[in-house]
Amino acid sequence: MTSVVYYNGKFVDEPQAHLGIDNGGWLHGAGLFETMRAERGRVFRLESHLARLRRSISSILMDIDPSALPSAEDFAELLTRNNLSTARIRLTVSASSMLDGQRANHSPLTICATASSLSAYPDVHFRRGIAVVICPFRLSPTDPIAGHKTTSHLPRLLALRGAQQASCMESLWFTTANRLAEGSISNVFIVQGNTLKTPPLDTPVLPGIARSVVLELAGEQSMETQDCPLTIDDLLDADEIFLTNAIMQVMPVTRVEKHDIGSGKVGPVTLKLLAAYRERVKQECDVS
């Protein structure tokens, strides 16, 4: 069955959506994307995703009219046209050109949204936790795309491939100053005593939507939270570690390479926040 995609303001069959060979996303990786989770036919925290995307577009591509991106109604129709209620949605925006100026017959941006069946992470990962590796690459605070979700994603994919070759699920990045930053596709949290800690946004790290939800939930439960610089010792000495992104939500980490974290089992803070996150998604996506 052919998928329907949202492409530059229209719904078309997937084979009809084409990029020109001079597109800036194709030639230079000049693009941005959002990965979103839909449940019960509604995208969770859609406006937060769109706001982050608009900020990044304006920061590293060009000024954008807020109405240029798909609306909530557009995403609802995308789900309906693909007969999906629970789904993984990707919204990609690329620059038509970055070097030659905009040509008269080209729109400044190419905007495409796709919806596909959501492949859930196995339940065993949430019960037993996952293993991660330390990434051999480093993030630089001077990188102009740091903190943005860009289509220049090859380093992250290479890091993930290295993790998979080591029978691990994620690769944790440090900065050139040896500060813990983030995973290849996730934000990272640690629990030390009674405090939930995560690297600050100026580390730099992506301002993850799931990251902000977890901080919101922790505040509602009167947990002490800190955005603070973290080292490898903080990571390895943590009582608990978990990762966040829109699809995995809250993913427990029980091993960093050969080093067990805490008791080597999923901790109570992680389990509490995972349950709270799932409940928040249910509440916000329940439109009945």
C-alpha cells in the first residue's frame, strides 16, 4: 500500500514527492527534522516540536513564516489518510539552496511530513534496562549546528553503528571539554541520591521535547532537579541512568559498556518517571 505524505502544503502519494538534485538538503545536509509520536490520532506535544523547529529554521536556515509548517489539522489528516492512530511521524524541512541564492522558480524551503507504524521498543528493555557505550567522537560548543536537530546526521549514525556492534543500544557523547552531553538520538539523565541531574542546554545538547516533559513531571512530584555539568565519574557513579526521546519516552540504562549502574537493575526513580510519562501522553492524546 502506497503511503500518503504531506509535501509542500499538499497530500500526495509518496512516489510523487521529489527533491531536485540542487536541493540544499541533498547537496549540503542543509535540513532539519522532528521525530514525533502520535497516539489516539494526536501528536504528543506537537506545538513544542513545531516551536523548536521554527527556532532552528530561523537560526541556521532563514526566517520563516510560522504558518509555513503543517498545522495540527494537517497532521490529523495525514494520520487519517494513512489509516494510522498510533504512529511515528517525521517532519523534515530542507533549504532549496544555500550557496546560489533562491531561484525564482523555487520555494525557499521544502517541507515534508510522513507517518508510519510505530515500532515499539521491546518491553524487556524497560524491565531490565539497556546497555550503552561511550562515543569515541566529541561535541564542540563552537559547532554551529550543535543543539539543533539537523539532517547532517551521519556522525550520529556512525556512533549508533558502533554501539550496535558492541551489542549496545545507544552511544553517549561527551564534549571536547570532557563533559557529558547526550546520546546519539536521546537526552541523558542521571540520578544521584535524591537528585535528578541532566546536562544543561549550553553544554550543548538538543533541547529535547521528552527531556522537558521529564523535568516537568519531576517538578510536579517535588523531585530535586539540576541542569549541571556532568563528568564520566558522575555517569559511572550514578545510582540510576535513563535516556529520553519522543519515541522511547523514558528508557532505563543499567550498564555503561562493562560497568553496571547502581544495582544493575532498573531504579525506582526511572520507573516512577516512566509511568508518569506514559500517563501524561495518555492524558494529552485522549480526545474522546
